[in-house]
Amino acid sequence: MNRLKDLFSSGRKALAVFLTAGFPEPGLDEELALAVLDAGADILEIGFPFSDPLADGPMIQRASELSLENGTTLAKSISLAGRLRQKTEAPLVLMGYANPVYHMGYPEFADRVAGAGADGVIVADLPLDESGPLRDELKGKGVSLIPMAAPNTSVGRLDEIIKTGSGFLYIVSMTGLTGDAFEAEAPWRKLARIARDEGSLPVCVGFGISNGDDAVRAVREADGVIVGTAVISAIFRGLEDSREAAVENAVDLVRELASALEMEYPFKE
Amino acid sequence: MTSPARVPDERGFFGSFGGRYVPEVLIPALDDLEKAFNDAVADKSFNDTLNVILADYSGRPTPLTTAKRYAGAGTSFVLELKREDLNHTGAHKINNTLGQVMLAVRMGKERIIAETGAGQHGVATATAAALFGLPCAVYMGVEDIARQAPNVERMKLLGAEVLPVEDGAGTLKDAVNEAMRDWVRNVAGTFYVLGSAVGPHPYPVMVRHFQSVIGIEAKEQFLKKHGQLPDIVVACVGGGSNAAGTFYAFLDDPVRLVGIEAGGTGDDPGLHGSSLGLGSPGIFHGSLSYILQDDDGQIVTAHSISAGLDYPGVGPEHSSWLTSERVEYFRVRDESALAATSVFTRDEGILPALETAHAIAWIGESAAVLAGRKILLCLSGRGDKDMETLISREVQV
Ligand SMILES: Cc1ncc(COP(=O)(O)O)c(C=O)c1O
């Protein structure tokens, strides 16, 4: 069974939503995950927290910090994926930084991730050059190590990234951090076009996409979009009120994103 | 004693440590930097210009001073001090920043950024940026801003913008995070001047290269003075730049190399900065090296009385020297460093930086077994910046 492959081969423009495990608190993370899937997210990215999230802007940094304060670990984040797998068939992707994974050990990490029923892993600070050992471990268990490309990635390197990658190609929309402003007409488009012409990996674009409009503009050149900071920020805003408002805010945003994509790219099952 | 790799391999690994564990967006910048660095060091005119600036501007070669009294120096053992404190701006840091800022100019970069802990690297970067007329921003943790106030004012006087970092403990690790984030956002026109032999390839080899002038000079000076090599070479280790720069010239010689880490207030997590002595291998700030981490692979906050050693990681080349056993590493606690500062200053008439004081304290504590030996110490910097800490801890200087 390959849930990512099935999703993309259906021709559907995919909506991937990022949530941080253990944020805003254990239990509520699971509720949020199920709610956003119900609201139209196609892929769930489960962030496992790290003390020094270099590629993240203030919003996801704060979520990661709270998650750690709540006692979240890599093992607990993987367990969350496992619990979600009991309740959904949507592709689940674990996302975070290299050190917790390295510290757990690649073989054990691969075992646990596969055991939980997750489909892919994204590691923000494990570029092509250093990703071989983890990629091999995961491959052995049928889990994709989803590669990332940036707007300044050379075409030659992109080729190598696509050749060794699986799941999908995550194109970062700008030379910036999560939560920075999205630019629709920017160098990432050229990269996305080249990658899609190559044809072997679906392309998702992320970083900065914060509303339906961004999503529609982004997905013209891609097979899917990834939304993180905007959802985390919606949750933070809701939390000022109540747990319910937090869930509601996230659901509203995901509905807006999903219906904008659906409107532009009607999908008949 | 096995012979360690002298240079990192083409992927930036010193044995099994090093590499480039960074977001993809930084890879092209690191490729450019590596190429520019390799071109520059092979270019006679770059090296000649750098050497002239090191001499005429920074005051190199720094002298080798024979210690007179400290802990039996001059009677029980020979102690030679490589006076990096006599560099312009008061520490070894400027050897590296002049080299890197020259490289930035060569690459056509328009803006300099840096992180700083003790403020020494920040001051040295702001100085080099001023010399070459480039705008400069320095990230500094709020805790460090409080304890190194004079250096903050110096950076501002030099025209640099000091950007306070509130995250985490507000120390060096957090400043590096913010500097890297700035670099990610402004990667095309900005040059990140990293202050120690840490980070993704090519930083560890580049910083060690620019600092290797310390060991090269010291070796020649020591030979001239004593007709032999030192028996022991000692340096303090934060990220490891002054130590790597000092040790590098002696790697193939029958010389005992000793690095001193921050022992802080104890061996429990959070109380010290001893990545090599008490840490384990992990991936942090762009390379695989010894780091301080918990059971989940989260980075543990370091502690040291000296801001320059208050860092939960260390350069990958030191990790390779630890595992190959080419270098021995020990740790010295806050109290010992403070006490040694006081004694050494009165004995020698030199106020050392608190970072250096850790290495000085180790020599004092090891005096009995050092009898008859000839020792070289890298006196990495002067202690003026630490006056507030010394006064608040009631150290009698
Ligand atoms: C005087 C002095 N010595 C030593 C250090 C530690 O750094 P490194 O280990 O890179 O030499 C610092 C850092 O700020 C310093 O200012």
C-alpha cells in the first residue's frame, strides 16, 4: 500500500497540513489532526519538536517550544501518528530536525515510523549529501524520505534530489523561514516546472502559503501545497479564547484552503 | 595514538565528524563559500594582503611571553604564553574575522552578519567590517548582553547593529540560531562570519585555517627560544577555534595537546559546557560532532561563567581528535577559573579572559605533574571584558 502514490495518482491537487505533535497540548493535538483531515486536508504532517528549529519562523518555533514544555518527544510524536493511523487512511508524514532522529538511531526510528503506519519523513536539516543512511533505512521499511529543494537549488542538483527522492518533492517557495511572506511569482516556479517535466516525483510547494488565494496560485505549478504557520497561527489565535475556538479556527482555515483548491481544480472521485 | 585526518574529506568530514547538516537553501551558499575559500587560500595575493593586515593592523606576530611566577612557572616548569590578547581588539578572534571579511569582499557580498557570546567575536567582526566598509549586524543573547556590556558598546561604536536574542537561555547557541536564520533569509548578498571552528563545512576548516597562524608562529618562537618543541600545548575550548589554531601546527609532533572545556558548576546536565568530556555525538548547528543533549536528542543548555565557553557543541575536528586520542580534553569549573584569574593576574601582570583562565587553572592544578616540563599556553584573550563578572563575583584582581 502506498498512500502518497495513490493520492497523487488520483490527479487531485493535494493539501498538506502541518501540525506540531504535543501542541497546544497532548490530546488536543490528536483532536486537531482529525478535525483538519475531516475539513479537507489530504496529507497530515506531524511535526516532532526540536529545541533549535533553524528553518522555522517565530510561530512554529513557539509551537515547538510549547510542545517540548508539554513533554513531547520523538517517540511520543511517532505514537501520535500510530494513534491517528487507527482512525484515518490519509497519508501521514513525520517532520522535524535531524538530531532527535540521529539520537534514536536510524534503524530504530525507521522501525517505529513504519510500525506506526506513517508514510513519509521530512528532515529539514538533512540535505541530499547527508540523507543516504536514513533514506536507506526508511526505504527498507517502505517509508519515503521526502526530499526538499530550495529556489537556489541548481538544476543539476535538483535532478539528483529527484532521482534519490520518494513520496514527493517538497519545494520551499523562498529563501526564508516558515511563515515568511509567500511570493507566487518567484524563482521556485521554474524549479517546480523542471521537476514536474522530469515527471518521476509529485511536487508540493510550501513556506508562506497562508490562504486560499496563495494556495491556488501556488498549485498552478505544483501537485500540492503545504500549509504550516498559517494553521499554527490560527490555533494560537483561537487559544486566546478556548480549546474549541482553536480547533474551530484551524478547521475554518483548512476548509477555506480545501474549497479554494476544489473550486479551481474540481475533482471528481 | 593514531594519526588523525589532517584535512576534512571533500564532504567536510574529519573522520566521522563534520558534514553539512543544514536546510537545502544554505547548500548553494556553502558551495560558493567553499569554492571562494579554496581559491583564496591558493591565491598568493590574498594571502599576502591578509598577512600585511595581520601585521600592520592587528599587530602580528604576537609575542611569546615567558611566565615568571604563576604556579611555579620559571622555577618548577617553563610556561610560555602565546599572547593572542595583544591582538587588536584583545583576542584571537580577529585572525579569523579579518580572513572571512576579506573573503566576503572578494565574493562581492554586501553585508556581514555574525553571532557572538563573549562579544569578542562580535567586536572582531564589527572591526573587520568597519575596516572594509561593510555594514554589520551581530546577534547576541540577552544574557550575554548583560554580562559583556562593554563589548556591546564597542560593537555599536564600530558601527555594528547589535541584535538581542531572547530565545532559550539568551546565550551563544541562541545567537547562532538567529544568525543562521538571518543567513537563510538573506543568503544571496550576506556573508555569515562564524566565530568558531563549528558549523557546516567549510566553516570548521576555514576557521581553523585562519587561526592556524597562532600555532605556526608559536612553534617557531618556541623553537627559537628553547631550541626544542614544547612538551605540552594547552588551550581552552569553546567552539574550539583558538585551540584548533594552536594545535594544528603540532599535530605531527611528539607533543602532548590538551584542550580545556568549561566545567561550569558541576557535571549534571545544564551546569557545564563540556561537550567533549560529558556529551555525545549528535547533529547540531550544521555538523555532526560531540554535543550536549538529552535522551530525546534535544540540545541541553550549557553553562559557564565565561560567555565564550557557554556553548553546547564543539567543532567536529575536536571530536575527531578526541576519538583518535590525539588531543586530551579536561574540564575546569567556574570557581577554579575565577580563582586562577586572580592569582595569574597578580603573578604575571596579565589579566586573562575568563575563557583562557580555564586553561590557566588547569596548569595551576596540574603543577605537580608538570614539573620539569616546557608548556605552551594559548593566551586567547584579555580579561577587560570580564570586569563586571569579576567585580560581581568579588574576585580580587
Ligand atoms: C578570549 C576567548 N578565548 C576563547 C574563546 C572560545 O572560543 P574558541 O574555542 O573558538 O577559541 C572565546 C570566545 O568568545 C574568547 O573570547
